[in-house]
Amino acid sequence: MSEATIESLEKRIEALEQKFAERDAPKKDWRRSVGMFDGSEVMKQIDDEVAAMREAERRAVREGRSE
């Protein structure tokens, strides 16, 4: 094989490797954020407050009034 052929094969292989690397790169989407606040005391407080507000709204609707 001539040197030019080996160089051209190397370039082709590099191009293919680059395409595969781009294809397999992780995509940015919402699933990356799942679990990022696990164990956070601040998020637990926020969740508790929101749950309390929702329950108060449910109680108000059951009692026939709106807040």
C-alpha cells in the first residue's frame, strides 16, 4: 500500500470516529435533571409547602368555597 492510501484511510477512519462520537453524545433534555435535588433539605421544605397549599385548595373546593 502506498503512503497516500494509508493517510487517506486514516482520515476516513477519523471522520467516521468523529461521526460516531457526535451520534453517541448525550443529548441535553429534562431527564438529566431528574434526581439532582435528592436529599436537599430546601427542596423537601418546598415540596412540603406546595403539598400543604394543594391540600388547602382541595379542602376549600370540598367545602364549596374558593381561596
